[in-house]
Amino acid sequence: MNTMDNAKVIQTIEKYAFQNYLEKLADAKIHRVTLFTIFRQTGAPNLSDPAIFLLVDDLAKITAMNSGQWLN
């Protein structure tokens, strides 16, 4: 039986946790919100400088990632 050193074990756990996170994120409902900065003088939106955010609607899927209880 091969033994692994701590660095390899931690790296394997990180890969598994990241893959699990991506699977949960792919299943969760998400919507995109685009915000724009404004021009100081006119107050008009600066359409050339968007800031895009992804909001997760179903937080239960993301928080259940570690199989733990949330809001307890």
C-alpha cells in the first residue's frame, strides 16, 4: 500500500472539494446582474464599464456542499 505525504493528501482533498463545489454550483439556480458606473457630471450610466455579478438563488445547495447543517 502506498503512503501519501501530507502535501499530496491536501492537494487531493482540494481537488475533490473544488470539483464538488463546481457540481453544486452547476445545479444551483443563478441569475446575472449587470451594474454600471455613472458619469459624475451627467449622472448617466457608463455603458462601457459594466460590472457583472452572478447571484445564487438557491443557497441551500451551496451551503450543503460540506454535508453540514446551515443556519443552526
